[in-house]
Amino acid sequence: MRLIQLALPEETVPGIERTLEREEIDYYCTPETDTRKYDTVVNFSVETPEVEPVLNQLYEAGLSGDDHGIIIDVETDLFEHVRRTRESDSKMGPNARIADAELRAEADNQIMDLHSFVQMTVLSALVATIGLILDSAAVIIGAMVIAPLLGPALSSTVGTVLDDQELFWRGIRYQFLGVAVSVGSAALFAWSLRTLSIAPPGLAVTDTAQIAERLSPDILSLILALAAGAAGVLSLATRTKSAIVGVMIAAALVPPAATSGLGIAWGYPVVATDAAILVLVNLLAVNLAGLAVFWYLGYRPPTWLGVRHGRKTVLKRSTVLLVVLLAVSVPLWVNTNSKIQGAQLEDRIETSVRDVVDQPRYAAVEVEAVQVRTDPSDITHEPDQAVVVLGVPPDAHYPQLSTVVGDAITAQTDRDIAVRVEYVHVEEHAAS
């Protein structure tokens, strides 16, 4: 529910009153004696989805940008004099949203002042870097929540659909600044930890699970970013603030930026590049989804000429975003294909290993696990090692088994791949 207060000149008041009476909206007027510009203050309450339609009718009745108006969030109308519509109360639809003016204010509030933005970005990057080094998912989630990178992305899309160029360019500048600051601060911090021997000795960043997750993003990462962007837009347009935290976690802008910084600090250009690609994909996807959803919800510039110009602007910027996103997403398609081929290769390897252990002389041997590994520092992400774990009795000895397994894998897969055979002693005791 919203309380709307309009300070109006004398000649505008009759048209506003007639419109409110025609729409059966309770209102009251108070004389304004402190200024010469305004004669009357009109107050009325409406449900949130009705704010925009009512304001549009008031504009037609004489309300202009020179008048003064504010919209206040109200908890309840004590005596329920606010007009309700069944549609807005019963279901969520394109009209169940806050007004354009409220959206612009919400978007503007999403961007901190410059100093606070830089400070929060640096802190979130440091927290993410520590979480990645410690391989701690909880710490990384904390970094996602405190990161201020989502707000500028949402604000730039609002600026586009409402044809607010100042808001758009401010959001764009903050996005570029946020990515640069997060990657740079993570790289500098990680380099300091490594130089001062504070990082765990012998740390191999490519072997850390939380880092490895961000080195080979696939198409699912793109779909996740698009869904997160759409959810962020809906939460902003409906003022569902509780959903923003989940969107921050799903969009995951800071962890890959910190991973890129770690790659720079450790001297792994492939790691830095792969993680940077994920950052760009997430950011571009959030912007593209934001434009699409805001336009679907019916947000437009305030004037007819603005709507025509806004439609062209949205189409142009959406096309640019889509083209760039598709270009940046090429490695994601490659990674997806590599993962599919890796899974198929793993199945063939397991089949060849089971064919070996099914031989009578290896009757006591069991296949415990088969895994195909790739080198994260290899830009192609081609499988380069097969790890086979075999269970054998404690007193058994098979000196040629690894060679036989390796030959069988080579014959089955028709590729030269390193094979690592690990043995685990297996003992079984029958239940008494």
C-alpha cells in the first residue's frame, strides 16, 4: 500500500479531484500556505499495483513534472478505505509491481556512494579469496552476500527501460569498477599471502575444490545467471527484499573474480582467464535478463516519444548484450561438450577395466572407482589422466595388473591417456 502526497498549484487541483472521485479513491486536501508555488496538498492511498495506473490518469488530468509529489510505503489503512482490485490481491501478474518513480528510486538506492562501494568490493574480494584458499563454502557465501556488484547491474537495466541515461551510465561505470577492483584486490591480497608464506604451504590452487568449480563453467552456469538476473529484477520490481540475498548468492559475481585474482597471483593465466570468463558471463546474463523482465513487466519511459526512443534503446542494448554474451559463452559450450565427452570416456574406461577384472585370474579384484581427470591449466580441458581404484585382498599381489589395465584402456578408448592404478586392501567378514 502506498500513500501519495501531491503539492499542486491552484489551477491543477480541480482536475485532480475529478479524476480521484471518478476512480472512487478517497482523498483529502490541505491548504499549502508556506509557498507561493503550491496552493493545495492532496493526499490519498492506493494499493501498490494501482500506483502507476492512477498516476498516469492524474498526468492526463493536469499533473506535471513541475509539481511536487512523494510516495510513502504504508503498512495498512486502519479503516480499510483503500480501494482494492481482485486481480492485484489474488495473483501475481505484470501489473503487480511498484510504480516507475518508485523503481527509479529503488534502483538509485542499489548503488552505494563511491567510497563505500570500493570499500565493500575490496572486503568482499578479500573474504572470497580467503574462502577459496581455505576451501570453505560458508566463507564464500558470506562474500557473495556482502558484495555490492549486483546493485549496479540492476540499476543500469532500470536506467535503460526508463530512459534514464544518468542512472544507466552510473550503473555501467560501477560494474566495470567493481570487477576491476575485485580482481585487482584479490590478486594483490593473494600475492601478499603467498609472498609472506601465510597461505598454506604447497597450496595448489587448481586442486582446491571451490576453485576448481569456477575453472570450467558450462551452459548450466549461463542458465543460472539468467535465472538469477530475472529473480533479482522481480525482487526489485515487487520490493521483495528477502529474495535479494538469494539472488546475490545465485549470481555469484565475486567468487570467480577472486579466483581470477588467485590465478594472477599464482601465475596461472588459464585459471585467471577461465574465472574471468565466468565473471563476464554472470554479469552480462544479469543485465540481459534484467532488460527482458523489466520490459515484460511493462516499465516504459514516461512520455510517448520516450517510449519510442526507449524501445529502440532496449532493443539495441539487448542485441549488443546478446551478441557479446554468445561470444563470451563459447568456452562454456566447449566445456559442456568436454564434460559430456569426459563422462562418455569414463564409461568406456570403466567397461574396459571390468572386462579385465572379470578374467578368472583376477577374480578377487573389484572395481572401486573410475575417474577421468583434466588439467585445469590446459585451456582445452581435454582429459589427460584416468584414475582406476581397485580393491584387492591384503595378501594378493598382481605385478602386471596396472599394465594390463592401461593397455585395455588404450585399446578401448583409442587415445593415449595416462593411467593411474590405485590399490586398496579389502577384507570382508561374514555376519555371525
